[in-house]
Amino acid sequence: MSNRTIILTIFLIFSSLFPAKISASEPTENEVSAHDTIQPATAHHDAKEGKLDMTALAFEHILDSHYWHFWGEGEGTVAAPLPCIIYSNTKGLQFFMSSVFEHGHATYNGYRLEEEKIISEDEQESVYDFSITKNVMQLLLSATLMFWLFTSIARAYKNTGVTSAPKGKQSFFEPVITFVRDDIAKNNIGAKSDRFVPYLLTVFFLILINNILGMVPIGANLTGNIAFTMVLATFTLILTNVNGNKHYWKHILLPPVPKALYIMMIPLEIIGIFTKPFALMIRLFANMTAGHMIVISLIGLIFMFETLWISPISVAFTLFIDILECLVAILQAFIFTLLTSLFIGSAVADHHEEAHEGEEHKAAH
């Protein structure tokens, strides 16, 4: 799953393929096992007891998929098949739609879809999956939305000038952009903040938009994908350490402690380089995944108790958690951007300039 997300931009051209409506047919007795494996999105009911499988339903929304499931189950399923792009050491690069695995077809061209992984029936064949999955498709859509949004705002400023009163999208996004630039970037990075503002704005809006899209029932839980958060954290790691000045590296390689403690402090400082972005990765992933799981679990109480009497309580708690999730969606985008700016600020800070500014501040008072 991670390799598909990391290199998704290579296959941007294939995002133009048209989705189609899929009507999943009921498998025969001989095809039940294969059908359950191939179509996890429609296998929410226990075959013997006819009960809703909340585990399958929850993981369908949380995990990645080769289908974009919209609504319905069984014959009424409406979903969009997504492009499958695989590379085989024996057959080379291959392209096909995930719909080839529908209607009880256990295999296609020697491949089968098992737990959302394309596996070859030939044990000697190595398969590398670079498919446009549900998470990848949402990332492409959110990136397109951001590109359109910011280019249209920039074009409006170019045409009307920055001195005129903002209108439309400008009036809504200008306070947010100004907040990220002034209250996050400048406050934590200082005079060198302008070069990092584009990255911080991109990270903030990318996380925020995908957090909001993930709350939509048919949306993908992209920010709950650890591969996605790992890539963002890796960019922060690279940006911080590439721009680190001599004071930053001196503090790591020659920490201000007695030399007798170097043998302990230097390894800890080096480990700290990686633990900071690691915390960014886990925090965003865990918070967004947990919120989705709680909402789905609360709704599932109605089906677990098999009575509508529990529904008022379930819906009330779900509504409360959903409102809380709206706050968390904004808060996690803010926290990731804030901590990123803090890490960058600590790497580029000039201690002599800070000391000089501190003396001027005292003199002014």
C-alpha cells in the first residue's frame, strides 16, 4: 500500500480513466469463497446469520481499496473500478481496470485480488503494484482542487491588486493564509520564514482538505493512511536537516554538556532527528483513524443490539463525535504545520541574531 501512495504522481495520467457502475452479482456456491475474497466492499453480511459485519464495514472505510465504493450492497452496489497498474518481472508493465475481478472471476491473466493485494498465481513471478487506488485517487483530486484554488486566488490578486478588498474565495481564504504566514511561519522561523511559507501552506491545506473529505461517508481516509503521513513527515525531515545551519548541527554533534556525557548525549541527539518527524507521522495517522473507527463503532451499536431503541443514544453520541472530528480535522492540520515550523525554526535559527534581538527588546522596555 505504501509504495502505491509514495509514487502516485508518476501515474497521474491514468487518473483520467472513466469510472463505471458495478453491479455485483451473487456468487454460486462454488464461487462464494473466491467472491468473498475478491469483493471485500460488498461482503458486510454474515452468510449464515444474515448479520451486518461491522468489522468489514469499518475496515472498508479505513483501509485502501482498488474500488471506490459509494453505496449499496450485493446487486445494488454502486462503485467505481480503479486503474490497476502492475509491473511483473516476467510480463512487464500491465494496465487493466479492477472490474476484471468482478462477477466471481477468481483470476485475470494469472492474477487474483486478495485482501486488496494483486497476487500472481505463479510463485516465481514478482509483482509490483502501482495501482491508482482509492487513497491515491483522492490525493490526486485534492491536489487538483488545491492547484485550482490557489491559482485562481493568485490570478484574482494579480488582476485586482493586493490593496483592494478581497472578494469571494479570497475573502474566505485570505485570513487562513495570513494566519499560517504570520502566526505560524514568522513566529516560529523568524526572518527566514518566507522561503518556507509555500511548503507550510501546502502541508496545511493538503491535510485540512483530506481530513474534511475523509469525513464524508464515501470519502477515502487518506490522512489515516500511514504511508501518506510518512511521506509528509519525510519531507519535513529532509527540509529541516538540509537547511540546518552550523549552530543546529553543532548542538547535535557537540551538545552543550560536559564531554564525559558525549557518549550518551550525541546518540540521543541523532535519534531525536528522526523521532520528531516520526511523532508527526504517528500523531496525524492515529488521530484521524481513531475518529473514524469511533464513529463507525457507535453506528454499529444499532446493528449489534438489533433494536431501534438504542438508536437515539447511538446517533446522539455519533453526532457529538462527528462534531468533535470537525474540530480535530482543523486542529491536526494546525498542529502538523505548527510543529513543522518549530522544527525548521530550530534548524535555521541564528543564535547571534536572537541574542541581538533580545538585547534590543530589553533596551526598548
